[in-house]
Amino acid sequence: WYDQQIKFHNVQVELGVEKLELEQFLTEHAVAERCRFVTDISTIDLSFAGDHDIVLAQGDREETVKLTVTDTVAPIVVFQDLLLKAGEVPQASDFVSSIDELSNTTVDFLRGFPEISDYQDKNVSVIVKDASGNSMTGVCSVRFIWLKDSAIIELGNQVTKSDLLLVPEKDDALIDQAQLDAINTSPVGSYTVTSTSGNKSATVTVTVQDTTGP
């Protein structure tokens, strides 16, 4: 009667477990010293979720049980904020610095990327989902710049809005021409131009230099 008792049972492990032990499969009716794996456990890929048939034996009697590899842990994600130039449209993955996850992942905007009608700071929600549907969501900020870092003008030349704006055809109204007129009549030196969009301001340094001989 004892020999007819079930010796092994099904086992569930988490994705990424490093090793399977014979003891995990034994029931109270098994004698560990007489049990062995018939299935070559080294062929079982524990980095993918799914079911596997495992054959074990006690003495000459074999049994087939189910090994289930589950993935119940969400990806570990490091999100990052972005500084974007005028005209740039980021991908959702641009907001992700690193992902720690064994299975394949997808990265998407939770509610899409906001439509940009001005250069005010925005928040976006980014979701990282693994192959089993576990997910991690992060809220990231986006800051926009519409001015170039700096501009250098040769004395005698005229600084224009196109010299300072990243998208001059769109943002022409964001710079007061009077600031440029003042620079264009000034001597060699560094000057600051201020630009405002809504309640957000930005500055660019214009350097007037004289490198041309008489």
C-alpha cells in the first residue's frame, strides 16, 4: 500500500529562481535517498514563465508532475526627467534610465504624450510592463527650452531672432526685437536676451566679438 502512494507533487517557483532542489517535489510518502530526477533539470529554462512536465522516480516507479514558473514581481525601474528642445518629441523609453527585469518589457505613455502648445513644464506618466503583465508606473517631468545655449556675433553684423531661437518660424513673437536692436548698436561685449512664454522665462547670452582686422 505504501509503495502505491504519490511520492511527488507539483511545484511552483518564481521567475529567476537559480536552482531546483529534489526536496521541493517530495511528498511525505517519498524516501529522499531513493528519489531522483528523470528529467534533465539543466534543460529547464527558469528565466521564462510557463509550465514544464517533470519526471521523477523513486526506485523503479516514475511519476510526472508539473513545474510552474510564475512571474508575480513587477519590474524594478529607474525613471528620469527630460529637458527637451523645441520641436523634440520623446519616446516613452526616453524617460527610463534602467530596467531590472528577466522577461521582455514594453514601455509606453500611460495617457499619451501631452500636446505642446507652449513651453510650460509638463508631467507625463510612463508605464513599464513585463511579459506577465506586471507593471511599474512613474511620473516624470518635462522641461522645454526654446532658445539656443548662446550666440556669437561679429562686430558690425546684426543679431537676429533666427540666431537665438531653435524654431524661429514658430517662436518669433517670444523675443522682443528691441533687445536685439540694442545689441546691434553696442560695442564688443556679452549681452543677455530674455524671452518669455506664458509664465516661464529663459535667457540666452549674445557675445559680440571683433576678430576681423582693419
